[in-house]
Amino acid sequence: QVVGTCLNRGCIPSKAFIHPADLIRHIEHCPTLNVNVGPATIDYTATVDRVCARIDATEAGARKGLN
């Protein structure tokens, strides 16, 4: 690993998982504002794939910067 905890296990992946969960919470709140939406779900596998791809791309950029 070129980079540390923040990229691989810390704030970056955490925020990438928290944001979709926050969106679900907002969607669930919509009926109280008379906004009707369908049931909200999260595709966990696709979310993990997206987060890992983002981490890999960021790490690759960091590796390039060290050369």
C-alpha cells in the first residue's frame, strides 16, 4: 500500500458508504413532506465495487505521483 488508513480503511471509504445511507434516510423522510417515492434500496455489492474502484484509482494516482 502506498497510502495509509484514510484511503484504505478510514474516512474515504466510510464517507462513500455513509452518503448512500444518508440518501436512503432522506428518501424515507419524503412522505412527511408529501413527496411520494418508491421504496429505496441500496445495492451493497455495487456500492462496494464502486468504493473499491475509487480507492484503486486514487492509490494509482498516488503511486504515479511518487515516481
